[in-house]
Amino acid sequence: MIKKFRPLWNLDVDNMEKWLSRMATRGYHLEKINFITRVFVFAEGTPREATYRFVYDGTPEGPLSRSLVNHGWRQACQHKKWYLLFNPAPENKIRVFPARDDVLRHTRVIMYVLGAITLLYAFTSFVPLLLISLAMGNLLSLLHPTNVIIYALIIYLWIKLIGSQRRMFAQQGDLNRKIATGAPPPGKPIIKWKLGWQYSPDKLEQWLENMELQGYHLYRISGLGLRFWFSRGIPRRVKYCVDFQLSPSPGYFHIHRETGWKLLFTSRGFDRWSIWSKEYPEGEKPPRLYSDGAHLLKHARRIAVTHTLLFAPLLVLFAINLNLNLHGLPDRGTDGLFLFNTILFCLVLASFGSIIIRIWLYYRRQKVSAGK
Amino acid sequence: MKTHKTHEEKVLNSYLPMTETAFYILLSLTEPRHGYGIIKYVEEITSERIQLGSGTVYGTLTKMQRDGVITVLSCEDKKTIYEITEIGKKLLSAEINRIRELYENARAHEVKLYD
């Protein structure tokens, strides 16, 4: 019996599965995992092929569906929502696997937590230290061994998580996120800028559809979604759909592609925006990504609620700052800094406020259209 | 076991009565299918009356997966396929019974319309 300590196994799930398979081919078969101490216990036996899959599943039935059992999958061990499934066949002989959706979602939650820790560390420790070091003209204090270990650990964890996320996404369709590209059409492109379209996505859809009707064919959108490239051609009918998902699974890209939608843009940040298009012949009803009003409204509500939750705390924070600036220091007078801060806080408040108003106006438009 | 029962009851209470969209999506998953397969199958059995949008199907499947009504699998060709679970079968069966009652009552009262 041998024991192996793998403290960060859940940050690198797919590599752990490969490692378990390699251990099996060397004659070490997994007996149990102590999920608390993160120790993997192996029993020695005959070398044989085996495939493993970690599954994160919160349902009472667990992840072993009828199809998985029929394709040879068995449960090796379980701890809370984590399951390790085992198949006695080599990976290339298995036709059906547990999906990665829930593990990907779980990894994304870990990424958000790590993101919050990174930001907290950056603003409470790294940035103040950097400013002090710059003021003192000695950047060497940034390279104190404790700091270097923390930087290395944060970078290492990010590399592990991003790598694991990409590989697992690729296992369920590596072309899933690929944006429709091709050779740029001949002729001078017409480039248009669009800012803040996320706060009234229906207007962007209408604008793009009208551009197509006037013979401006959209063929590219910049990585940040700010610039739109058009080529001149014959007027055509194209339905556009600006879609928002909090954490799209690989199946999201698959299902839209299979039904003929072309992906022109997908963001990679917190805001998961995708722009889909589909051409349709004259005289036919425009295709719809959401075939019923309830889903369309739910989608609009998700956009409105998510962005309100994102911007409302900032709005409150800047309102408090403005109040402090105006009334907190009564004896300070109206110096340049006071005026600068007041104007800045007012501008920030106006822009955050307008975002929240625009997004709820969008929701109202969708509600009216769903009611028709 | 108690938790299982509670979860099942919660699912039945929150899904019943089912929307036509959710009912047909779950009905099509009595055998494993991928997203496009669901859309084509529903089109076929309703003689193209119901043409589901892929966003609607994806949204419904995501919710059903979260509630344990269906499970998600991945094929060797990297396609995602969906399959009904035991709780999903109980939900579908309860909805079929509800529709049967609806149908039988409708039939029983239909004749009175023409009296």
C-alpha cells in the first residue's frame, strides 16, 4: 500500500485523472481518497488499464446515470458533492463520459475566490508596498522572500486553474468558443465604434439588423466588443441575438452552432456576452434564439439584476464619498482638490446611475414586447 | 432517504404543471439526445407546430440539470448529450397523469358543448 499527498488535486482535476490512470497501468490501484487530508491511498496489484473521472454533483441521485452504468462506469469513491468515477476500459475505448459542466462551474467559483484574494492582496499589500518602495527609491523590498513566495503561489495557482479550465473545455468540444472568421472581404472595411451596448442589447441587435438591410455586412468584432467591421454588399436579412450567460457550458456553444447560429463575439471576463447571427430568406419569419416570451424575459431580468448588483454598491460607495466631500470637512473651503473630487464623484455617480436606468429600461422594453 | 424525498417533492412542486416547452423537452429525453436532436424530435412529434429556439432549450436544460431532473453526458465525438434521471421520470409521469385527467375531463364535457 502506498500513500500520495496531493493537496491541490481539485485545482487540476483532469491531470489528476491521468495520473490515476498511469498509476493503475503501473499496478497501483486507487483504494480510497482521504478528502480531508488530501491523501490518495493505493493498493498494489496487477497492472491494468483504467479511466477515471472526477464529477461534482449536488443531486441526491448522484452522477451515475443509466447510460454511464451501461458504458462501464462505476463509483470509486465519494465525499460530499465530489465523486470519483472509474471505468475499467482505456479512455480511447469509451464512448460516453460524464460531462464536465459541473466541475467547470466549480472551478470557476474557485477562480472568483482566487480573484478576490488576488485583488485584496494587491490593494492591501502589493500596491502600498510598491508606492513606499518607489518613494524610497528602493524596489528591492518588493523582492523580500515572503513576498516572492506569495507572488509565485498566486501565479502558480492561476496557471493551474486556467490550464485545467481550458483543457476540460476542450475535452467537450475544442471549437466551441471559436468565433466565425474567414478571409476579410475585399474592399475598404467600414469600422464603427459602439460603447456600452451591454446596457441596451436590444438596440445593438436592431442597429446591426438595420445595417445588414442597408447592405453593410458585419464580419468582425474586436476582442473587447468596441469596434465593428463591416463590408459593403447586397442588403440581406440577418437576425442578431446579443446573449448574456453567467457561466456558459460547452453545450451552450454547441447547441447554437448546430441550429445554424454564427458566433461573432464572445467575451471572456465576468460579463459573458455572446453575439450570434443567422441569415434568413425574405418572406420568412426571423429565427429566434428564445422561442418563448418567458425565457426572453428571464434573460432580460438576469442582465438587469446582475448589472444592478454589480453597479449599485459602487453607486452607494461614491454617493457616500460625495456626501463626505461636501459635508464631511466643513472648514476646508473650496480648494482645487475639493472641486476636482466633487466633479469626479458627480460624473461617476451619473454614469453608474445611467447604466442602471438604461438596463432597467431595456428590461421594461422586453416586458412590453413579451406581453404583446 | 428523507433528503431524497424532500428534493423530489420540491422538484414536483416547482415544475408541476409543466410548460409545454419543458414538457416536450423532457419527453424527448426519455432516450438520450443532444441539443439539436431535442429540437428536431419536438418538431417531428408536433408536426412542426413547436419550433424551439436553441436559447430556450439551453436555458431549460441548464435548469433541469441543476434540479437533478436530467443528467449531462459527453460523447466520444465531444457532443454533449442529455438524459432523464429517476426524478425526471417521476416528474414526467406525474405530468402525464395530470394531462390524462385534463384530457378525460375535456372529452367528458366536450359533448355538452354541442347539446
